[in-house]
Amino acid sequence: MTNWAIVAPKVPVEAHPRLEKIVAAYRGRIRLAPSRQSKWGDFRWRAGEMSRISVNRDLSPEAFLITLLHELAHAQVHAWDPGYRLPHGPEWQRRYRDLVQPFLQPAVFSEPVRLALQRSMRQPKASCGADPQLLKALNLQKESQGPTVESLAQGTHFRSGNGRIFRKGAKRRTRIECVEISTGRTFAVHPLMEVTPISHDSISSY
């Protein structure tokens, strides 16, 4: 299966004419990955082998397109900027902006996502998850499965998707300090992580 045959069903149809040319210019392989909580996509290469881009298969069309452009920018930096130093340094930021800019139109992205993505171009982040406003806009486009850490009152206990129990603490600049009940360790949790609130009395039953 060609890279374009893999990508085309996963992105907004309005993006096809321009995106097909960009994908055709990429000389590596693109594959769909299972859902990963730690990342939405990645770019990998090894000397003497074809490079590879993977994107989570369960992303919404808008999130898939943004993630794919993010990884294609890495591929361009690797191919055309041999002297680069940082994975998300000025070379990557420049190529990512150049890739995203033509798609910043209402025909491709919903208005909340388009505006958040446009704002993020001033200082592109290492991932969508690192940009709270963009992540929030993308989450608006999918049906919510439950409340988020951000929506809970401070001191509320909750269960994460992997079953761990936390107590919500104070908000940092972009994250929220949460204490894991079983270990007492403090973690910086993303405010938009979906969780299940639980009562203090029921903690011992988990």
C-alpha cells in the first residue's frame, strides 16, 4: 500500500490536493500506529535504511493532519538541514510553519482548531499535547468520554485511564500537580486528561 493510500482516508478531504504532493515527495514509509498515550506520532531513521513516520490510527482527521505535518517537518529537516542541533529547533520550526501555513483555511480546519493552530505558529510546540489551547480545540471536535482534570475541584480524587488513583492539587503554568494515593508521589498532569472522579470513602475499595 502506498503512503498516500494510507494517509488519504485519515485526513480532511479538503486537504488532499496539496497534501498528496507533500506525501509523494517523502521518500520514507508512513504507517498507522496503535493508540499511544505518550505521543501521537514519530519520525525515525537509521543509517542505510528507509526512514519511517508513524501516526496514531485513532486520531481525528484534523489531529491526524497536524501530526503528519509535524513529522513530515522532521523528515525535511533530516533530509535538507544536516547541521541541525535540536529536534524542535529553529530549522524544524521553520519547515513546520511552511508546511502548515497553506492548510490554515476554513475549508480544511474547523474554526476553533484553525485559530488555535494559527496562534501556535508563533512558537510551535514539540507536540499538540504541549499546546493546551490547540489540544483543547482538537478535543472539542470529538465526543468527550468524561470529565477532565481541569474540570475537577482541587482536592478531588480521581481514577486515570490506567486505573491509578490521584488527588488533584494546585495548578502550575500548564500542568496540574496531582498526588498518586498509593505512592504519595506528585505528578504534573495535563489539565485535559479525561478521568473518573471518585469519592474519598471509596478509595479503599480500589
